[in-house]
Amino acid sequence: MMSESHNVRIPVSARILGRAVPASGAALLLIYAVLALVAPLIFHASWISLLYLTLYFISLAAAWNFFSGFSGYINFGYVAFIGIGMYAGVIAYVDLKISVIASFIFGGLASALFAALIGYPILRIRGAYFSIAMLAIAEGARVLAGTEYLEPFTRGGSGIAVLAGDLVLQYYAMLALTAAVVASSMLMARSRFGLSLIGAREDEAAADGMGVNTTIVKLTAFIISAFFAGTAGAIHATFLHYIEPFAAFDIKYTMLPIIMAIFGGLGTVVGPVIGGLFLELVSDYAWLHFGRMNVTLFGLVLMGLVLWMPDGVIVRLKELGLLPKSRMI
């Protein structure tokens, strides 16, 4: 007697939807890219500012996820790289008289250098100890920026005025950075380097046993993440037109990117983009229509996330079969 097949047949409608959603997503991404390129030509300055801020937080979330999402090291001191990038870029522009575009890169390089200096010792610890240590480093950087020791460079609590570039330049610079971060994440996700980082996250001892130099892999991702964060900080300093220690090392530049990355899905490529786009727009809408109640509404959104999509939007869509289970997404 022939045994019955116990294979589960997927409904035709589900298979069609599973193919249609990624295709629709690609089409929407293409439309968004075209609109992003021509936005300064067709939108009012207030809309360009909103789009700029959305890109800023997408780049921060994606850069944070580049290291923490793929390595499992939750970086609560992320703002240190942003603040150092802000100060380095502004000092390079104001004092060293380099071009505004070059000052953006200078800010990223300064943050990457700082990450390289602290990376080897700090990455030797894991879990909550790493998170606490990075939080302490970020707070120490903020305090140090306002002391008399660095006052000749940072102007201490007086801050530094920045009159560099214009909104269109800042917008396109942030758009280019966001594209670079997302493209780098996509390349890493499909590379041997990305697999090594994920392997170190899942079982570092096993990865070491298989010949992976987990120290170099983690340090490299840590430095690249810091470079992107510092570059974003340097660009944003020109958008703010003025920086001082509390503005440069604002804790929201750590917490919001983390929330956005978790909302979209840790260790995914598109997750931080979805999280940054959705939550920034929700936050701005809530602030505009509900004033001080915006924090409450934001909290309700996060509560819904924890209850219904604890692993993030992208992971949930993959589980439902609406997105392919690919590291490229």
C-alpha cells in the first residue's frame, strides 16, 4: 500500500501574495528613490526638512544595526560616535577651513579612529557589561567636551556656531550617506564577513574553532558603524547650525536608532529603514497633532510592537511568507 503524502499544500492565493509583496516592495523602493532624488525640486523647504530628518534617523538606525544587529553587542553608547563626528566635522570646517563636504568625511574618520582605539579592549566584554561600558564612555565624552581641557577646541559650554552649506546640500549629503549605509549592510549580509559576524553572535567559541578571527571581524564592523555614525553627526551639525555638549551627545541619538532598528528587525537590511521611516513620521505626526501627548502615542506604538511583533516587522513578514527568507532583506 502506498503511503499518503503528508506534505502541506500552500494555497495558491498565499503563493501569489508571497511573490507579489516583494515585487511591490521593490517597486515602492524604486519610486521612493526617484522621489528622494527630485524632492528638493518639487517640495517646500518644510517638507525637505522632514525628509532630511527621516533620512538622518534611518542612517543612524542602519549604522547602529550594522554592528549591534549583526553582532549581538547592544551599543548604548552609540551617541559617542555621533557627538565626536559632530565636533570633529565642525572644528575641521570652522578652524581648519576645509570644505564642508570634506568636513563630513573628517567627522566620520574621527569617530572611526576613536572606535579603533577603544574597540579592542571594550569588545572583550559582552552582554550588559559592554552596554554599560559604552554608556559610560558616551557620558564621559559629553562631560569631557565641556571641560576646560578641550575648551580651546570645543568652546566648552559656549558651543560653536556652524554656518555651513544649505538645506539642499545637507539633504543630498544625508541621502548619499543613507544609501551607502544600506548598500554596505546589504553587501555585508551576503558576504563571508557578514556570516562570520553572525556566527560570532550565535556562538563565538564555535566560530573561533572554525578559524574565524572573531576579534578582527567584530572590530571591523564596530569601526565601520562608528564611521557612518560620525559622518551623520557631522552632516547634522550643519543642519542644527549650533552645537554644544548636550546637543551633540543627546541620549536620544542612541535610544531612537535602537528602537527603530528593533521595530524593523535586528540583523536585517531593510528593518532599520522601515523602522526609521515609520517611527520618525509617526513621531512628527503625533507631535504636530497631539503636542505633549506624542510621547504617549509613541509608547503605545512600541507596546504594540512588543506584543505582536517582538522580532520586528521584517522578521514577522518573513515568518508569514510575505517576504523571502533572504539575508538580503
